[in-house]
Amino acid sequence: MVRINKYLAQCNLGSRRSVEKLIIDGKVEVNDIIIHSLSLQIDPKIDTIKFEGKEVIPKSENIYLMLNKPKKYLVSKKDDFDRRLIYDLLPDFGTNLFYIGRLDYMSEGLLLLTNDGDFAEKIIHPKYKLEKVYKVKIKGKITNDNVELLRSGIILNGKKTKPAIVFVNSVKNNTTTLKITIFEGRKRQIRYMLKSVGSEVLELKRLQIGNVKLNKLPLGMWRMLKPSEITSLLQTSKINTKGK
């Protein structure tokens, strides 16, 4: 017996957390009956599972890749305003390839994509605490006091951010370049953190997730993750969970 959200993740419909919304929205059927229970156990050998009326089965070949996302590309599968999407930069792999986490429209850098829902869960879920490293250029200078505030945590929407690692790399031409490492992934988190201390973000680029680095991958290009990188991400998430 397999829990329904795990089965749907194995069918490349998203991470375990994201497929739960599909269940809540009534888009999943088990034996032609719409289900809403997130704890439902199914038997893949006997039960028929459908998503939006079409039967789904787990895929045997998993894909793991990194993309160097440019600015002005939307991390989404569709857009009502006809903006460019990250999928415009990728070939058709013949599978439901989904992004792990996001980068906002004006940000660039490392983005991971996969069709492996269990893998995505271990990267994106807050409990695994994978570090994410960013290069950020801000307008003007930043005070030492504000750097310390960023390091210790900022109140955003009533909740304090986890301690961050923040270094000033350079100050020139009325701009400051920071290197910021965070261990969570709230929406537009770094932009809001810097706004809260009075700093305007001019450029934001993600350089690293866990031990996987963007390095010299050209802007707008992609490559498959190496087996060692996949293993490293899984091992790091496992170690971080044990260290809670």
C-alpha cells in the first residue's frame, strides 16, 4: 500500500506537498471516484488512479537538471500575459518536468528541475534546511548594524527569518555587492529582507543550492546534474534532518 500523495509524486505530478493541492481541488480519482483524503492508501497493482480524467502511472526514468535562469523569464508553466517562461529554454523531455523552488521574474541563476517528486520534496521542504547562496547587488551602502540584523533574522509577515550568513563583498559606484546564504525559501525572501533594512535590490543571482554550484554554466543554458551532485543533495538533506 502506498499513500496517495507519494504515488502521485512518483507519477511526476509534483512534489508530495504540491500534489496535495491537486487532491484538495478534486482533480484526482481512485477507481473513478473523486477523492479528497490526503491520507488515503492505495494499492498500485489493483487501484486505478486518474488525474483530470487520465490514468497516471509512475515513470521509470528520472531527470535531474540545472538551469541558469536569465532575468525576465517566469518560473511557471503558463502565463496570462504571454511572458517568456523557463520552459522556453528547455527541450521537450516527454515527461512532466517541474521546478524545485522558484526565482522571481527579475532574478537569475541556479534553478533545479526534475520529474522525481520524492527528490524535489527533500530539496524544497523547510525541514531539510539546504543552504542557498546568492550574490546580491544593492543600491548605496549598508550599515554594519543592518548586516547584523540580516544575520540574526528579520520579521517578515509576523515570522522571524532563520539566521543568515551575510558578507559584504565590495562597495563601488554607489552600489554594494553582498553574498547571502539562507536556509529557508520564503517567497522573494531576500528582496523583502533587504527592503526591511532600507536597501533596494538591483540584481539578485542564486549561485548554489546545497553543495551544487552554478559555476560557469552560461546564462540561459542547462545541463543534467551529475550523479555525485544528486547524491550530495540527498546526503546533505539527510544530515540536516538528523541535526535538527
